[in-house]
Amino acid sequence: MEITVMKFGGTSVANSDRMTAAAQKIAKEARRGRGVVAVVSAQGKLTDELIAKAKELNTEPTLREMDALLSAGEQISSSLLAMAVAAQGVPSVAMSGWQAGFVTTGSFGSARIKKLETERVTAALAEGKTVIVAGFQGICDGDITTLGRGGSDTSAVALAAALGADICRIYTDVDGVYTADPRVVKTAKKLDGITYDEMFEMASLGAGVMHNRSIKLAKKYNVPLEVRSSFSDLEGTIIKERYPLEEKMIRGTACDEKTAKISLVGVSNIPGIASKLFSTLKDNNIHTDMIIQSLGADNSWNITFTIPVDNAERALYIAHSLRNEVGATRIDCDKDIAKVSLIGTGLMENPEIPAKMFAALTSAGVNIQMISSSEIRLSVVVAEADAKKALSAVHEAFFGV
Amino acid sequence: MEITVMKFGGTSVANSDRMTAAAQKIAKEARRGRGVVAVVSAQGKLTDELIAKAKELNTEPTLREMDALLSAGEQISSSLLAMAVAAQGVPSVAMSGWQAGFVTTGSFGSARIKKLETERVTAALAEGKTVIVAGFQGICDGDITTLGRGGSDTSAVALAAALGADICRIYTDVDGVYTADPRVVKTAKKLDGITYDEMFEMASLGAGVMHNRSIKLAKKYNVPLEVRSSFSDLEGTIIKERYPLEEKMIRGTACDEKTAKISLVGVSNIPGIASKLFSTLKDNNIHTDMIIQSLGADNSWNITFTIPVDNAERALYIAHSLRNEVGATRIDCDKDIAKVSLIGTGLMENPEIPAKMFAALTSAGVNIQMISSSEIRLSVVVAEADAKKALSAVHEAFFGV
């Protein structure tokens, strides 16, 4: 049996009308004679509401109970969506994460999938039923766990991999992956296709369509993805291992305003200092992205790095705690920055590309604070106030107006 | 370890303040050195809201998915209440029905408990934790089931029985069992105690404090119950096997307006007709309470019986379908009736009691349509418009003003 996995996010099932629209898409796919497994998130803002209720009762709720609480959101969605699919005349069965066989690690709130026991799902498909699975959740030693950020996408990709699905469709509120965020850059163009690596960078660098965790998993198991709109029948953007670039080397742009930078000024030139600092940050699960070390006045060094803005306070605390050891004369933190990136496979093979990007930023009067590059991305840090102007300038230079 | 089981209904956990109040009661009991297991219902109107959502999507949702949906309500409550108890400084763990070991039959929506595997609950109690269990639910062959009406009370009583608890406290929005509904009869008095049998009749005859199913279970396993208020620390009403009646033979009164009567007029005098009618009703799960067969004109018979008003249409349909067979000349249905009852162990041993009850009703100008009695109850059917007047008159005659 050829299998389609379809994933519907919270906005795609936020109310009865949308739930019915999703059910119609599922029923249509099932009527084509395919096995259909749909993975669904909690409705609209339900997860946020449950978190708020929990915080009212206990400012530090136990993670185990938090997971039991939040998993109810997807259990509600999956039950309702199964009913909605049945109302379309297509047999359907709802399954919670543990019923669908998601066995995870025991790290509540950010569990990882250890294995997927697909017997129940496979048996239901064999009986001609569509299977509606509660995303974001699993089980460990009889306790319900949740997968954390990007969890429902990850559930869908894992199921597609385990079932050998031809395609894993991610239904969302945009109709594909664009060359830039279309809410910011009006001239942004929808992409027909993009590679896993490019999509991973896009996601990591601020394009919010999918979480990079699920893209990594799709790449690992070579699961073809399609990002599609819940609100139309338009074809979306296909994400796979290789995708011909045609004339262009650049696939898209991204802008991440949820970033901050920390600078340690006047650091003594002692070997091992950077290693000490970054290993401590890593031990605290703080992901540093760009790192620049530059020689300052009087032979001391400046170290500057970017981190997610949510981690800025913690990173700053760590930097201060190491201040004497690293001998910094000053520690600065700037949360009002943004990272603007250009993404494309083999991008750095062509030296004209960075030159063109910097020229576009200069013409737009945007000051570049930091630069970082890899085989597949070129990122600059700019003032947050310049972010939209910078993104538009870079997008226009490479994709036209 | 001495164990207290505490059950909190939907109104007792409807919002954060009430949830915290319930948690304080649980924490207080735990600090007395007792093992505490709390059973909790879904918050306020959540179950009704989930049913409404389901009906919007599918007018005939599958029972399996309905149970998966509704069970999320208690899962949310139990998680939140465990957090609220932990916030009181008392270690606590939330368990769903299947985690707490409720193995049920597979009749979704009205499952019965087959066995209770209490290992997890016992282990948690041994670790010094209070256990907060999602009521109303269990598991059958890997599918979530719900216990139907009175389900959370039944969960609590079953746990108390299986754990050998000293007491099972039912926290609700009234502070005990009264001689009449205090919202209707202002002079109603709270009872210190009542027997299982009396309470069973009270519940069956319209006193809404507890569901008769859970009282039956409590009697079977001799679990002492206490009905208490969630909103005060007052002692409630104890329900147990025997309770001294002191001077009084009458324990209380009840009024059930959710009843209807159906009359088959002019039935041919054929043996087996009543049997045919009532076995068909029973096969359709329609519970008949009072039955009167009387000789009418020209040697034909009238058969009149009462049923829950929710079943009236179905019962009427069945009566009509048997009309030719039973040879009835007319079938009437009256939904505007009420059943007013007097409850007390050994009540019918004293012939003065029925006489006193009928006199009180006559003085109040209430016409009696039907009479039925047993060892422990005496019920009359009156017009629904007379229900409150009748209840007050009977209550005043036996309990004073």
C-alpha cells in the first residue's frame, strides 16, 4: 500500500470549519486508494492556555505532569479529527502517541523518539482505515512524554520514515517555502523545491515554516516532504535530498530577529579561553551560532558570539561568572540585533555572491556588525531596526523586485 | 498505611482558586500521615464543551473516539490538581485511568470496571506521594474507555475498595445529604448518617448528590462514604451499612421530576402481555420504575408505568409497536409528572407512615396519580406542577417546619 502522511498544525484545526476542511483533504487522499496517516497538533492556542493554567497553580510544575497535561491537547484534536473524517464517509481511527507506538526517552518536555512500534497503525491501515495520530507525544516506562518544540512535525516525519511513506505533507498557514518571508518582502517567490540542507539552514536561520529538528530527521531517513497550505489545494514546496538549482545558486533568504550577541572585551591572550567559554555554554545547552574573535587594542582580544535571545540572560550570567578567569575588562550584551542570511547549496564557491550581498547592504545604508559563512549560508548581523530593510535589499539583489 | 480516597467533582475544580482549595484539602490530609488518593472529574463544563465540539463535526461520532476525546478532560484535571498539590509542598503524582490500573469492559461510553491493578498507585503511596487519578476512565485492549454516568464516583469507590481505604470522601457542592433538597425545602436538615440502601433509594429517586451505581459498589465492598462540601471544612454525611435511626424511621425525602408515565388503555386480558411489554423495554435498556395494572371498563385492563423522561419517546415507540399484539385501544404518555418519595429503613413496617403521607398530600391539595412502595421507600406520582408543594408537605409532616 502506498502511504501518505499528512500533518496538520494547530491553526489548521483551530475550529470546526478548519477541522472539516482538513478532514476533506484526508478523505480525498484516502479515496485515491492510498493509505493515509494524519498527524495533528493541539487546536489553536490550547497548548498555551493549558500552560497558563498550570502556571497559575504552580510556578514550577513538574515536567512529568506538564507532559500529561499538554498531551491532552493533541488527544482532543486527534479524536475530533477522526470523527470529522468519519463524517466524510471514510473509516477512521484516532490514536494517541503511545497507541501509535511512539516510544521515547524519559526527558519530559523534550523527549526523543527511541523507536516506533507501528503494528497498530499498520493493522488499522490494512483494515482500510485512515489513522489520525496525536502528534508531539510518546511514552516512556508508562509515563506520557512530549517531544518539545517542532514535536508534531517530528512525529509526522518519524511515522513517514517508519511506514515507508512516499510523501510527508506538512499542512500549514503558508502555501510553501518562499525566497523570503512574504509578510515582510512582498516580492518573495514560492519555491517549487529545496534540498534538506537548504531547508535546514532556512529553518535554523529564522524561516518559521518548519522546525529544523524534523528536517534533519527527514534527511536522515530520506523522507520527501511537502509544505502545503491548509486553506487551498495549491501544490506546495517539495523538500528532498537533491533539487536542481537551474540557473540560480541562491535558494532563499531568512531573517532571525530572535537573536542576541554577547561581547567579551579586552580578554587576556591565554590559550584555551575560548574553549573554556564555549564548552561551558554548551554544557548549559546554549547554542552559539556566529563566533568572532578579533585582536583589540594593547594585544588583548575581543570575543563576540550570537545566541538565541531567550538564552541571553543565562549566557550573560555564565560569561560574568568566567570573567575573572578569562580576564575580560568588559562584557556587553545586545539584544537589538537581527541575523540576515542568504541560503543556497554551493553558495560560497562563487566569490561574487558575498560581494553582491555586502554591496546591496551598503547601498541600503545598513551597517554590518558580524559576518559568518558556510558552504550553504552567508549570514550578517545587523541592528534589529535595520532588519527588514536589510532583508529586502538582499532579496532584491538576488531575486529581483 | 491508612488510606483516604477523596473525590472532587467538576464544580470543585472548575477554576484555579477551587483547584487550589481542593489541593489544600488533599495536602492537609496527607500531612496527617495518611496515604491520600484523589480522584478528579473534568473541570466545570469541559465535558459538555467537548461533546458539543464533537457533535459539530459528526452527528454520530464513534463511541471509541468519543471516549478518547472525553477522557482528555479528566487527564487535564488530574495533571493540574497534581501540580496544585505539589505547590502546597506535598509530593504528588498524576495518573490517567489506565496508569492507575482501571481495566474495563469494551463498551465505550458505559464501560464497567473488570479489575483494578493497583501496583502503580500502591508504589507511589509507598514513596510518600499523593496520587491524583483521572476519574471516569479506564482501558480495554489498549483503547481508552469511559465509565459513563456517575463514572468518577465509581472510580473513587473502586479505588477505595481495592486499596482498603478507611473512607472515601465525595467532595461536592453541597455539604451532605439532606432530608430533602435544601434548594426546594428550606427547612431540610442535614443527616449525620444514612445507610447504603437508603442512599441508593435517595439517589435513584432524584436526590442528585451521588449516582446510585457508586453507592451499590460501596455497599458491595463495604466502603464507608462521606459526602462533604468542597467549599467548607464542615463534616458531611457518612454512608455505611448500618446507621442507627434513633427515634425516626424516616431518613429523608426525594423528588424526581425527570420521570414520565406511559399508559396502555383497554388492553385485552391476555396472559403474558405485561411480560412481553416489560421484557421488550428491558431489552432496550429502558428502566421501568413504578408499574400499575388495573381493571378498567368492560373487563379490559390498563397498564401504567413510569420511566426516565429521557427514555419516554423510545418507550412510547416500543409500546406502539406492540399495540396490536397487546390489543390496547389507546396509548397515553405524560411527561409532566414528578415522583415524590419518602425513604427510610423499615418504613413499611409501620402502617401509620403511608397514612400520614397521603393525609399530608391531601391537605396540600395534591392529587395522587400512582403509588408504589417497598421495604425502604414509599413513592407517589403527582403532576409536575404540584411537585414542590407535595415535597414540602411530605417533608413538613415527617421532619417538621
